[in-house]
Amino acid sequence: MSSPLSPAFARRTFLKGIGATIALPFLESVPLAAAARPLIGTSAKRLLCFGVTLGMHPESWVPSGTGNDFKLSPLLSPLADLRDQISVVSNIDHPSVSGGHKGAPAFLSGTYLPERIGESIVINNSITLDQKVAPILSRDCRFESLQLSATTKPGDAFSWNQKGIPMHGDGSPESVFKKLFVNDADPAATERRIQVGQSVLDAVLEDSALLARQVSRADQDRLDQYMTSIRDVEMQIERQRAWVSKEKPSVKRMALTAPTYHANLQLMMELAALAVQTDSTRTLSFSLPGGGLPIDVDGIRVNDYHGQSHHGKDPKVVAELVAIELAHMKVFGKFLQRLRDTSDGDSNLLETSQILFGSGLGNGSSHSNRNLPILLAGGGLRHGQHIACPEGTPLTNLFVTMMQRLGIDEDSFAGSTGNLNNEIA
Amino acid sequence: MARVPLPFAARVAALACAPFAPASTDIAQAFADNIDPFVTANCVKCHGDEKQKGDFRFDELSRDLNDPATAIYWMDVLDIVEIGDMPPEDAKDRPSNEALSAFTNTIRGALRAVAAAHNKLERPEIRRLSHSAMDHTVQDLTGVALPLSTDLPPDPLVAGFDNIAETMTISQEVMAQLQKNAHRVAQFALPADQNPTFAKTFADKDLGVGKAVFNLGDFRAAFSNKNLSHAFYPADFAAPFPGYYDVEVLGFAMDNREIIYPNGLPDPLPLARDKRPLRKRIPANKPRYVQIRALAVLPDGSIPQGSGAAPPPARTAGEFQIAPKAEIHRQRVWLDAGETFYLQYGSGIRQNNAPIVEYKGKQVPIGEAIYVRAIGIAGPVQIQWPLPLVELTQAPDASPEEKITALLTRTFRRPVDATTLSLYQALFDERYAQTNHETAAYRQVLEAALCSPRFLFNYDDGPANQSWATACRLSYFLWNSMPDGELFNLAATGDLVDPSIVGQQARRLLADPRAQRFVEDFTGQWLNTRHVGKMVPDAKRFPTYDKNLEDAIKTEPGAFFGEVLRRNLSVSEFIESDFAMLNERLADHYGIKGVSGSEFRSVKLPRKSPRGGILGQASVLTATSDGTRTSPVIRGIWVLENILGGHVSPPPADVKPLEPDVRGALSIREMLEKHRTVETCSDCHKKIDPLGFALENFDPIGSWRDSYVVRKTEDRPASRSPIDASGQLPDGTEIDDFASLQQVLLAKCDRFAATLTDKLFVHAMGRLPTIHEKHVLEDLLAAAAPQDYRLADLVVALCQSPAFLNAEASAPTDPVIAAISR
């Protein structure tokens, strides 16, 4: 029952009407031309991005030799079996990004917008590669994108949405498992809850419009942001409604707790693989933060990962750092193998995924954002090579090639000056 | 040099002041008479065509103070000359003090005149509640300690504060989570059930134990292990209501090897089931802790067991120290509805299977163990029952419309107009029609109200409502929460525009226990003590650092600030004081004897103790270290920014950052000396480094040290090298050691008082002061100077200032301005 005083209720009924006639109301938000473009010349249909907060020790990362004859570096040695399915790109970074740790979240955006407020610097960001492609790649999936993390430490977010708001990774296997695979116990109740929630949002949105008339013009801008966020929640709810009564994929039960950083990393990567395998999403970002769980390397407890990254070239500390990073790569290597060993139609999951592994820090010890460690794997790209770019090549040139190989019709991304089609496509 | 890098300048200006109107010709004349000759004689040689030291040149700097960016530059010029950084001490023909003050007075006068003329332009005042403010408000509104900010992404810090209006944004992520949380709050603020308060003792069969716990008659014993099989818990318990519960544990922890083997351990040692002997032990004087781990019960009411060897996911809700004698330990923990908890002995020797021997006719496990007799639970505590909103919505003789109006007025902290009321009334009607249940319908109204911008924001909505806006500004500044009844009543009378009434209220609020929320919130951000514990000190190098010490370290600044505020002492106490606020653990850490117990109290310090004032507090010293080593640069910047109100720009982008290289065994002093030979680095580092070096006698956890430990490497053994804490400031002042740094800073107490007042302003208003407001603050400080800047007086004066009251400022009184504006 609705009150004549409240046009909001009428509007909601209208929205409901659309929901009934179009199966997937969120399609509206997808640029149709892009969405409709067929994926020609590539088998890759999803994008998986992995970011390491503290970078990779450059001397142990960069392979020797270039082209097809390159020799794997110590940190890449766990990927020896996959040598022909990976490529390493060096001398590549975001030329306009600096600021050390503060610049690192620009890894997937290429944008670094320091804003000075008084004596403090707040870093703004803009849309990241994964979020750019997510509405297109994942349009038929339950989740437009997933953000995962090796631990629950709220480290850098590697995904930022259209409005430059960070999307933090979930590092809890329990919660991710639940989100992906545990069915809603009472979808009818959830449906009712969604409806009630919409009433609340409608009323509140209308109340905001009233308040906006009472405050100064300068204050209205800030209220606008608030109202936009409510409309966004309403959009999100539409997608949720479309999926609420559909059964989630069922997977084998698994242990969901892990005591150490790398045990948890392995668990989260398995969940990432399952999310891909069940087509729950086609866009995923995964962060490896600088701590959050105890790190055991070969049975030895390493206490202070961030401290190790500032090794001051002390050989003992460098060895500890490289051991931590090698442990990352071992788990990542297993993940790639897991994808390769899982079939996807006539192909396998590795062939049908485009995978980027890297960091926004080139050298953690000196807080440098130059020469980022970049590794590619999976389908749609030419692999088995070490590409040494001319110094200062924008990483976003590579992003352009990646998008094109995902069938997305774009020829630029955040400050790109071209593409790497000749090198890797 | 405190210069704003160009790309940012416009931004700062937009925040700091609105665009200016045309300048008066008097200002142009004053510049021609006093400024230009001075600049030509003293400045342009280094900041002109030839050289551009500090990336700054006077010859291209506009004189048009109407341009906000230009005004900012001139403010920086004023600052730097007043601090004494410029002209340099070693300059030839340094101008006389008279010439310097004529120069600074002219700039100040011109800035004041221009700023005052333009202060009235519109600026945003609307400000979202910070996370802590949301939670305190919900607690005061509903009487239930139910966080509304759960799982919200953290707000970014600006100048160390998380309550700056500019960056407290609302996104889809925030909004979706807020609505979820508001829904939960509404369920418990208007519950269906009666008073859930209860008290119960869980002993004998009611004391749940894991399968590896030994039954020794009255007591049950367990070893240190994270697995639930070694845990104790209250059987069949789940918190009926979210809130704080008092948990009591009767128990002790001990290593029984000395008792069983009074004449020394036998050889061979008895073996555990895994065939390993029990050799390890923990020093008797090392404190032992028990954790209270909270987790949700399963649908059947039982406690989750975890999978395999892994414990179930749980959070640490509390922790207490345990000794070898049986006593009752009391802890207040927050439990959500449906949560239970288990006790875990976290600091014993990790052990799965104890060797069992026969002792006095009993099978006894040997080793370090925790012994528990009973667990008691009482709560929820700190809850007003009946809940205030239950009382409100069940009031007899009131119509739903009246009740909704009352509910909204409290939640929105404002009178509610008819149109707004009708929106929430419609929501009520809709829900009531669906459920035929009044409470459900009121819950719906409350949920929506908590999501409304009228709840989430504080704002000014015109002169008619000024008293309401001021009531909120006062209560959110000094209580970090909503106004109480007295403030609401005053707001309704419209009297909260009168500075003397506002002053009385400010003093009343400061005297209330809720003022401690302001103290914690402000000190945590101002002194960055929230940072303590984020980089856990290396356990091998700092074996005394544990959770208990960390808690004490984090508590000290708030206790100290609270004491200075309560006693209305001078802010100079923050630089040097003859007392400290300590408990036993922290006093031990500082090597101060005669303090026992965990309560913080005022302790008279021994003569020459470095612990008086904030710079000798472990919180600041730990927060400015990385857990492994100290950094004179970080500490120096801290002192410069937080005590002296200076600021340094980040290293220029074209300077290659130092990649630390410890292989040459350079000391930090040698490394920085090398760094200072580079001219671009030297300008800032000669200001920063001496301040930081003076703190080098404090190690990364704030303990006093007289020498460094030089780590051994392959080609040299470990050794010690003495600490040199001396240095020289750019104005030539010599610093010998920490005590002399304190004296140097005391002499600059005016600057410190200004810095602190500036931070208080930012905290109170959620934005930086405009240029004009900076001048108002200067006047306020000048008035407080004769009483040595008493803290409570400063806070009250700030509440009475025109900015705080959103009133027009009185005309400037400075004679120079008067002269210029004539």
C-alpha cells in the first residue's frame, strides 16, 4: 500500500515492471556495441589480475636474455613447466606514477592523482583495467567481478571502480566460499528483504532531495554524492534480484581455515580457480598484501615482510625476502597448472583466461615505481618470451593489447601511447 | 621550504578561502613601501632569476593577494620568516629585527585585511559522521552498544584525521553495508523480547571442555594450543543480545615440573604420546595471557569445532593476564547476539600431548598448563532497560504520528517538518499493512532514519536552526556523539547562539565522562597512536613487547591528555611535565618503580626523567619507528609538524630516492650526513634531522638506550656504538640531547599552542581553517597567552569562536590592519 504523498513508491513499482519484462535488467549499463562484439581471433574470455603490494626483488625477478631464448630467473623458476605459456615484460611502468607505496594502487589504473589537502596528500584513483572490462566479460555471470586477497589485512585495493572508489579484496576463505557456493537458505525471505530494503532506500532518497533544498549550494554537492550512492545500491539490488532464486554451483566441501600466509594464499587461489571453473565471474583481481598472517618459509617464521622489503641490501635479509616471494610464485605456479589441467570446452581454463601478475612497485627497497615486474599467462597472447621494452614504455600500452585480445574495442587506456600488439598479440 | 607544489596550490586555496574581491590600493602601497625593498635586498639573490632555491622565486611571485594561490604563498613566506628559517643565519648583512618585523607585520596586516573582507563567502559545512561518531550516536540513541560502522571501508586520513568532511565519502559499498547494519540495529533497538539481562556461573558439567582437557577434580587443565580440543567454554551458551558482557574466570596457570620433581628433572625425561620429551620452558617472570575468542554458535546451539587441526574462525574479544595462583579474572567483552566464546591459553608452550606421570596417586599431565574451575557471565551490561526507543514507541496516550515525530527528532537531532514526517509515516503505514505489527513498522522507520542524510550528516541549515546546528557541533566535538536532553532543550529555546551560554555548555560537556570519547578520538589521531601495533616490533630484539605493553602504550596519551584537560593545565605540559600517567606495566617499561596495578594514575616523575610530556612517551616513539629501527627523519618530521606546526614537502619527484645500503656499516647519522651534502635534500633535512637525532636515545619501542647495537655480519662481529643526540637547528640553536630539545621546544611554546589549536579546529570543524579563521585563532591564542595556554580554556574559547558558532566575525582589531584598511 502506498501513500499518495510518496511518488517513490510509484517509481519502485515502475522499476519492478522493467524487471519483469527484461530478464537481466542490469544489461542497461553495458555499452551495447561493445557487448555485442564477437571475440575474434582469441580464445580468452576472462581476465584474472594478481597484484603484489610490496613488489618483487628486481635482481631475482628479471630473466636474463630476451626474446624466446630467455632464461628463467630464480623467482620464475617455479613456472619452469609453464615456460611456453608465460611471458615476462620488463622496462614497463606507469610513467606518470610515483609516490612509492602510495603509487602502488595505480597498478591496474595507470592513474595517480595526488590531491593535497592541507599538508596531507590523498591519492585519488580512477577505473582499473579489470573494472573496465568487467561489465562486458561478466554480463551473464552472477558476479560482475570478484576481489580476493591472500589475507584479510586491509592492504592496497587493486580494483577501483568508475568513480575512483577502492574495492577491497576479501581474504577470508570462509566468506568467499559462502558467497560463491552456499545457497541462500531462504530465497523467498531474501526477496522480501530486498523489497523492504528498497522501500527504505526510496524513502531515504526522497528525504535527501528535501534536505538538499534546506542546505547551501556548496553542501548540495556532497549530498549529490550520497544520492548517487543510493541509486547505485538500487542498481546492484536489481542484479541481486535476478540471481537470488537461481541455485549456486555446488562444489566439494573443503577445509576453509589456514594458519599461515601461504596456506591461506593457496586456499584463496583454489577458490579463485573454482570461481572461474563454475563461471561465477569472468573478472577477478587478487591481491597479495604485505602481511596479515604469519609467514613461514621452509618452516622458518619470517616476522616482518615489509621490513624485509626494505632490506638495505643486507644479503641475509634479501635472502629472506626472496624466500617469501618464491613462496608466492610456487603457489601461483600451482594455480596456473590447476587451470591448465581443467578442461573448458575443447580447451582448458588456462587457454581461455588472460592472466596478469605484477605489482605497482618496481623496487620496494627504494620505494620506486619504475620498471614494474610484469608477467602474463594464458590464452590469446603469444608466450614463451621475455619482452624487454624500450625504457619507459607505458604499461597501459600492454593493457590496450590485452583488452583488444579480450575482444573489447578500445584503442587507448589511461595515458597509453600505443599498444604491444606486435610484441605479444 | 613550506611551499605548496604548484599543481596542488589551487586546491588548497579553494579549501582555505573563497576567491577574493579586488584589493585595496592601500595594500599595493604598503607592499611598495615595505615589501619590495626588503625582498630586493634580502631574498632575490637566492630566490630570483639567478637561483631558485627551494624551487621558489620572488621576482615572479604576484603581489595580488586577491588570488587565493598567491595568498597561500605569502602565508608561507610569513611562516618561514617567523620560524626563523629565512633569511639564513649565515647570510651576509642579515636584516635587523626591526626590519624583519616591519616586513612580517605588513604581510600579516595585508593578509588579514583581505581575508576578513572575503570570509563570508559560502563554503561547504555539511559533514558525515565518522565511524566512531556513528557508533557512539547509536549507543546513546538506542541504549544498545551495536556498531553501525561494522565492515565499512575505512575513511582516508587527512592530516592524521579520519573525520575531515572532504574525504568522508559515501559510495555504493558504504551505503549497502550501512543499510545492512541499520537493519540489524533496528532489530535490537526495538526488540521483541523482554529484558535479556542475566548472570550465570558455568562450572562442573556446565563448563564445556575440549577433548584434550584433563579433569583433575575441581579444576580442569589444558595446555597451550589454538585447537578447540584444548579450550574451555560455557556449555550451551549464546549471548541473547548484542552488548558488553562481564566474563569472570576462576583459574591459574603454572608449570608443575618443579612441584612434581622438587629435586630437578629426571633423566631421561618422561615422553609425551608423540614420543617427544618436554624440555622447553618459559621464564617464570614472563607474563602469561589467556585469550577470550568469540564466535557464532551453530544453528543447533553448539560451539563450532573447526576442521581437522585448525581452530574455528573466531575473533579475540578479550585477553587477560594469568598468574600461578588461583584467582578470579574479570574481563568485559563485546558479544554479538548468538555468539559464544572459548578460552585459549595463548602464551604457554605449544604442545599437543603432555607426558602423564603419577603424582600423589593421580594421573597428572606435566608441563606448563592453564587450570580453570569456573566461568561466570553477566550481562549485557551498560544497557538502559527498558531501552529508550522501546519506551518511546510504547508510550501510552501517544499516536503513532507523535511517536514517529519523537523518534525522528531524536535521530535527526532537529525538529522534523511535515513533508519529511509524511515520508516516514508512509513507510510505517506500508510495513504495518504488511505485518500488522507495530514494532516491525517502527523498526522500518528507524532503519530508514539511520540511513537518512539527516542522521548521517551534521549540517547548517540557516539562522533559524542555528542553535540546533551548534548543539550538534558541541556534542560531536566534545562527546563524539549526539546532544543530550539539556542541549536539545537549549537548542529549542534558540539560546545556543550566545557565546557565554555555549561556553557554559562546553565546560559542562568537558566535565562529563563522555568527554573521554573526545580525548581518545583526538589523541589517537593527533598523535597517530592508532598506528602503534601496526608494525609489530621484532620479537627477538624486543622480547618485552607484548599485547599488554602495547595496550598500555596506546592508553598513555589519552590518559595524559585527559589529565591536562581535566586540570586545565598549560599546553606546555605536553612538552615537559613533572608527572606522567602510568600503570604498572608501563612504569616497568620506563624503569620507574613504585607503581602497581593495571589502572592508570598520575605519577610524580623522578628528577631528570625523560618521560614527562608527549615526546618521551612510548606511543609517539613507537608510532614513528618501523618496529625494527628508529628513523630520525620520521621522528624529526613528527616533531616539526606536530609540535612546531612546520611542514615539509615530500622529496621532489626528480630526486632519486635513497636506496638504503647497510653493507657499508654506515650509521644513520653518517647516511643522513651524506644525504645532506645534496643541496636539494639539505634544505629540508637540516630542519628535520636535528629534531630527530635528539630522540635517538629512545629505541623503536621507546626504551632508553645509550648505544646502538651494530648487528654482526659475515665480516664483523656484533658491537655497540655510542649514540650522539646532538645537532644544530637552521637558526643556529644548538641541541645537546633530549633534555635540551625539550628546553628548545618550551621556548617555542607559542608555536606549539598555535599548532595544537589548529588541530583542535580541524577536529571540531572537519575542515582546515580559512585564512581569516586562522587570524581569529591567532587572536584567540593571544588572549590565552597570559595564562600560558590552559588546555580546557583553549577548547572552550574555540567553541565560542565565530567559526564554531557560524556567526560573523567581529571586525579585526590589529592596528596594522586598521591602518591598511583605513
